Amino acid sequence: MKTKIAVLFGGHSVEHEVSIISGLQAFAALDREKYDPIPLYIGKDNAFYTGEALGNIDSYKDMKACLAAATRVLLVPGEAGVELIRYPMKKFGNNVVGSFEVALPVVHGTNVEDGTLMGYLEMLGVPYAASDLTSSALGMDKFAMKAVLRQAGLPVLDALEFTGKAYALDPDAILSQIEEKVGYPVIVKPVNLGSSVGISKAKDRASLRDAMDLAASFSPRILVERAVEHLREINCAVLGDYESARPSACEEPAGADEILSYRDKYLSGGKGKAGGDKGGMSSLKRRCPAEIPDEMTAEVQRLAVATFQALGCSGVARVDFLNDKETGGLWVNEINTIPGSLAFYLWEAAGTSFTALLDEMLSLAFKRAREREALTFTYESNILSGISLGGSKGGKA
């Protein structure tokens, strides 16, 4: 009996289109002998859609026609998983258009990857192959992530955080504070976005003002940290959970002596087909394995696993590092709890196929579900038997 899997992608996020590519790459790589996958697309309005056409990347070239051929559904817990209920429902006939037993979220960015979708899946009571709500939220919030990693003794750059409102009220005071406490050059980021959206480097006050304006347009909170001189960026993926995790091969994105932009990551690799070798993060030019000394590779891999487990992650994640080629300094930059293309190219370089990677992720999803089933989430009592809300006292009286 094949396991029914919903591959979720899209969502109300600036990384919506990247998620479609990543999601369909995973959809194509699932073992059809073991699994019966269905595409479950989340529109930019947060509505859910399914249908055979949604599994084909070419369908998304005409989004209006794509959605017209799809079926909008509601997700409802059922006896054997989650049922997909046609919406709006027909007056006659069966409105159940499908069901699934486990979810594979391949979503990126705010409103989905940040724990929002994971919380929804928790409420549906379905296993899912990704980090849980807390770990996902920490991974998306760059400032909170730094605090947790610093507490765990892991190397991160010091940073300042500002609200967009404070900056708008007195921009010159904020700019002066950055110049005094950090100095140039600096990197300015939205606190809770991925894929390098809204990130820029500033070398003087004019470019700093532009960078702050850009970041504030994407997030109500802005993070500022000193730029690493002689920069080399190194990435390493991790697969596992709190008990056991292992690192992938390391990569060095080509030309990563500057912070890569969204365009660098996703729009410079040419056209690619989902499920092939190109498209998404897999199309980015890179050196893999990274051309770094063996001892640095080992240290990056060690820190990647430590970062993954300090944040309580599960499934697959990618940890990005900053390295100063002159001083040897090495810092954790960020974690991507659902990396672009699920970082399958890093696992292929380590000898694990994309299909095998997905198998392990799904096994971890079922493992966590079994562990949760052993916990107590209800407490039987007769507290409601004598309650009356007609009096003046509150429920805790």
C-alpha cells in the first residue's frame, strides 16, 4: 500500500515562485513505488489548490489558466489522515477529492516557512517532514536565532536591531547609532526573510539610508551587522533531528565574495525544469565540494550540525557561514529550515540521492509523530461540571 503524501508549496510570501520550483523538484523526485504524491499548491491568497496540472511546472506560466484547471480545497482532519474537501462544495455528489497521510512542506519565507504552516499542520494532526513551529520561527527570525546560537556557544556576528517605525521617526539618529556602534561597511537585512530578499551592503551614509529603506519595505524589523572583509561564503546542509544528525558536503557559491542577492541565487542560472538539474538553488554556480582545507570542512560540518540541533530542527536544513579568508574567522550567518531545492545537490555530492533524501525526511516525520502520540495533551477533570457564567465572578474565581 503506497503512502499518500501532500507536497505543499507556494504561499503568501515574496519567495512564492521559488517555492513552486523547489516543491515540484521534490514532487518529481519522490519514489512512485512507495508513495502516492499529490501537489498541494498554496496561492498568494493562502487558498489551497490541487489537481494533476499543478504537478507540471509549465502550468504556472499562465497562472489564471492553471488555477482554472485546478480544484480549490479545504483541509479537514479525517480518520485516515487529512481529507481534501472541494470548495465551494457541490450540492450533490462526493466533495472529497483526495486525502493524505503525511505532508512534505517545501515552502520558503514568511507566512509559511516561519512556522505558520507547521502550526496549521500540527492542528490537523498530520505528520510533516520539516522542522516544527518553534524551530521554524527561530530559523526565520535572524535576531532571535543569533541569541539562541550565542547562548549555545556558537560563533555569530554581533548585530543591532531596529524597528521600521523607529527608523521612520528619526532616521538620522538611527544612522548615527549604526555608524558609531558598527561602522562601515555594514550588511542590512530584514529580520525575517530568506533568499537574500531585501539584503544589501552599505559603505557610506547614502548607501546605508538606501539599504535601511529597502529592508524596512519588507519587514517591520531590521538587522544591521558589520560586513565581513575578504568574504567567503560556505554552505552545508544537515539531515536528522535532535537525536542524530549528519552534514552534507560543503559548497562555496561562485562569486560569493559579496552577499548573494535574490537575483544571483535564482535568476542567473538560466531556464530549468523542475525535477532536473537546473532551477531554484540547484542552478546557482558553485564549487562543490568547496575548495577549502580539510580541517575547515570538518569545522563547518561540526558547526552546521551543532546549529541545527541547538535550534531543535528536524528534516533537512542548510546552514550558511561567513568566512574571512585573511583572518580565518568563521561565523554562522543563518539557517534555512526549508532550503531552496531542499539542498538536494549538496546531498548528491555526499552520495545521497534526492529520492533517498526524501525517504529519510519522511521517516523522520513519522518518527516525530510516534513520539508525540506518546505524550499527554489532555487532562480529564470535572472542572466544567459546576461552572456557571451567570454570576459576576470570572472563570478562575
